[in-house]
Amino acid sequence: MGRRVIVKSRVPKTYRHQELDRSLRSSRTKNEARLIQEARNHGVPTPIIYDVDLDEAEIVMEEIRGERVKDVLGRTDPASVEKICDEIGRLTAVLHSNGIVHGDLTTSNMILRDGRIWLIDFSLGGRKATIEEMGVDLHLVKQAFLSAHSEIFDSFQIVLDSYKRNFEGAEGVIDRVREIEGRGRYT
Ligand SMILES: Nc1ncnc2c1ncn2[C@@H]1O[C@H](COP(=O)(O)OP(=O)(O)O)[C@@H](O)[C@H]1O
Ligand SMILES: [Mg+2]
């Protein structure tokens, strides 16, 4: 139909039992497609899903032709950084206030197009989000700022401020991030 698409395929892992492998690939494909669609229904920019093939473990989706936020943040002006951080906080808040966790919320899974941020790669995401899961999402954003964007780490505060403004449960999640970091699970 003349549209540019991405086909995301989960390839068989031969080290896994064949039936188990099939069922894992199929359920992960279903989970991801559903979350991409749900997030979109709540107003979070995500690719349009054109087709889902559970047997082949494939999702055919709109190609978001833009630039990874990871690549943009390192070289952009302060005003744009502020706008991007504000939007990252807001989108995270919209997901969480609707009970969705992304699962791999790094700036590699965010694409900037037409001045908007699109979220991709919900493969590790879930619904009925717990405070712990939301805390891990936020922790991952923070880690991305610490490692890839250390020169603008202070801008992470803009992400947090926006997250607080847009999500009633924000304080509880932010407290949990501190706890997660205190546990040193990721260090
Ligand atoms: N809908 C899309 N539009 C544009 N690029 C995409 C899209 N989906 C995936 N990609 C590209 O493919 C890469 C890998 O896809 P992703 O869904 O993140 O898979 P993985 O789970 O392997 O990280 C992304 O980092 C991005 O560069
Ligand atoms: Mg990815």
C-alpha cells in the first residue's frame, strides 16, 4: 500500500525446547503488540500496528522515520533538551497513570519525529503496573541520563518535574526509585 513498515520478528532460539520457544515467542509478540496499541489509545505516540502474526511471532508496524532521542540529546541546544525532557516525563506519566509499564525505557527506544517523541519496543512491558515496575522504568530513564547523557544529567530533573505534574502517584514511584538504588540491585 506504499507505506514504509518495520517487521519485528522474534527468531526461534534453538537452545530452547521447541514448544516452549514457540509459545514464548508468540506470547511476547502478543504482549508487545497489545501494549503498543494500548499506549497509543491513551495518546502516547507509538507505531500503528498493521498486522500481528502469532505463529511467525511477527509484528508489522509503521516505520517511525526520525532520530533516536539518544543521538539527539548529545548535540542539541538547551531549549530543545528541555522540551524533550519535559515530554519524556509526560509520556512516562501517561503510561503509568494508565497502568502500563514500558520495561525498557531508555533513550534508544525513543524516536524524535516531527517534534514529537515516539515510544517503541514494549517487548518487556506490562499492564497492571506495580509501583516497583514503575520505579524500574523511571530508574532506567535516570540511568540513561547518567551514562549516555552525563553532560546533561541535570536535565533529568526536568523529566522528574514533568512526571510529577502529570501523574498523581509520582511521589510514591520516586520514593521507590530511591529504594531500588539503595538496594544496589543494578550496581
Ligand atoms: N517502528 C519502528 N520505526 C522505526 N524504527 C524502529 C521501529 N521499531 C524498531 N525500530 C528500530 O529497530 C531497533 C530494534 O527494535 P526494538 O523494537 O527496539 O527491538 P529490541 O527488542 O531488539 O531492542 C530500534 O532501536 C529501532 O532503531
Ligand atoms: Mg530496543
